[in-house]
Amino acid sequence: MSIKKLAIRFIAVFTIALVAPALVTLLWNLIQHGDRTINWGTTFMFAFLFSILLTWRKWREMKTKQGDAN
């Protein structure tokens, strides 16, 4: 997997992983406390964690497939 594809995948996963926890914390705070706030610390932590792990997993998967082909 090239660096460009790896970066695009990281950004795509990061964007999705940023939106999902933001919506969850927004809805949780709205339902639980009646306040429209987003916990940005948790949101960015999950986004970085999932984007790094899922990109790394895909990179490893592609690397093993290339190794099996040789």
C-alpha cells in the first residue's frame, strides 16, 4: 500500500471515527443532561485510536497478501 493510499485511508477513517463519537456524546448529553455539548477530548481520542488501529490493520492485511503472492 502506498503512502498516498495509506494517508487517504487514515483521513477517511479519522473523519468517520470523529463524527460517530461526536454524535453519541451530543445525544447522550442532550438526553441525560438537557445540554447540547460534545466531549471533544473523548471524541478525538477515539478518532485517533480507531484511525491508527484500523489503518494499521489494513496495511498489515495488504502486506501479508503481497507476501503470499510472491
